[in-house]
Amino acid sequence: MLRLKINFAQMIHIVFQHSDVGLLKEAIKLDESLQGKIVEIKDEWGVGPLKDLDTEEGWQTRLDWWRNLLQGSPYGENLVGSFDDRKTVAEIKAVLESNPDEQAWIWMGQNQHDVTGYYWLMPQLREYQGRIMVIYLNNLPFINEKGQLFYPWSVHDILPKEVIKAKKLARPVTLSEFEIDPDEWRKIAEENTTVRILEGGKKIAGKEENFYDNEILKNLTSEWQKATRVLSNTLHRMKIKTGDVFLMWRMKHLISEGKIEVMGDVEKSWKEFDVRKPEMSQGEIEFKKEEIAS
């Protein structure tokens, strides 16, 4: 049986969520064979425009979209342009080019954020086939801090000591995957839906921009709540997760459509307004009573 020889001494770890960076740093302290540079791809490819990203115009369209969403956020509009994932990939490729023994390890959780990031990388790393490894925590149980088995949604859901177990899952991205996955990325980008979710395996499905609206609405009450509290509750309770910036953008849309009642200025910071369910008119109350009675 052919055994894959892996040089643990030289590797680049590629992750798609900031919390994954801290997890791997802790894991490296426990297992020096994981020693290597940790690189984060920072964009959230699970939402927003993807069309023509290989052109400056397409890339700028995406930046402008994010800039609009970030208005009033605690992150500030200056976050847009503070990093460029294209330069990050160029740096990864430069290291692989100058060090023939270097490998890149891609860490993915079972979520659309990581999987779409993986698809975005594939066309750009194809020339290094055989040196690109993937660790996909897909439908695999791990042990949490209480000693219970669970299925992680993201890489940083697992404990540092469990990363040592997870490294055994490392396998090369196959030649077939390097042929098929870039085509899958092109398909996703051409479809250009606003929302993308993971339906299992590596299957990404496009959804309308209102996909998460019901998640927000069901966390409203008839009492006034801080918008940030509704946001926090939504993030905590939703099963198919997305980022807070996108959810707040949708909350503002629902306010503009009259589906959420607001008190305060939505154009200022997220903390400057409260929200609740709209009060029903007398006619709506009577209709509801008749509906229940029938």
C-alpha cells in the first residue's frame, strides 16, 4: 500500500475564520509537528456578489457592497480595503514557489463560509497539486469540553487537543478535484446569488437575499429590544449561520419594509435603535380572531 509522506516541518495552515487562527496556535503548542505559518482568508464568500472577481471592476463591486453593509457597524467602513485576500494568496504561492518541500493545509468546517472559501482558492492553487492538503471536518464526531461527542460546525468549535486527532484527516486535494472544483467555483460565481448555503458534502446552493429574514423576525417580541440584542439572539439560535454584518443589513431592510417597528436612528450605530414586532391594526386583530375561530 502506498503511504503518503508528509513533511510536518514545513507547512502553511490556511483557515477562513479568525477564531480558527487562535485554535491552531493553541494546538501547535501541544504538537510541534503542526508547526507552521497560519494564514487567514478573511472575506466571507458565503454572501455577496461574486461575478467577475477576476477583474478589477468585479472586485470593486464586491468591496462597494461590503462598504454599504458596514455603515454604522462596530467594525467601521474602513475595514473594507484593510486587507486583500488576493495578496494573501499571492504570498502563499510565493512561499510554495520558493520552497519545493512546503505544503499548504486547508482547514474546513462543515459550513458555507469555509467551503466557498475553499472553492475560491482552488483555481489559484491548481499548479501546486500534490502539495495542497485539505482537512474537512465533515460529519465527523469530536469530543467537547464535557467529554461528549458532537459534530462541529466550524474548525474552532473543537478543542486544541482534538486538532491533533483532526490532523490525521489530512489528505491531498486530488487531481480530479483540481479539475472539477474550479468549475464548481465558476458555476457559483456565475449564479451570483446574494446568499449561499451548504447542503451537505461540498454542495453549495444559492438562495435569495431574504433567506435569513425569518430567523430575525422570530426573535422579535412585542416589547422593545435593543437591535443588537435581537441580533445576538438570532446569531445564537439560528442553525444555518451567517455573519452579524449581513444579518443587521437584512434587519434594516425589514425595517424599511415595515415588517419591523423601530425606535431610534438606524443610520447611526447598531446600538442607537430599538426594535419590536409591528403593532397590529384593529382590522388585523379582528381578522386574526376570525381566523382562529374558524
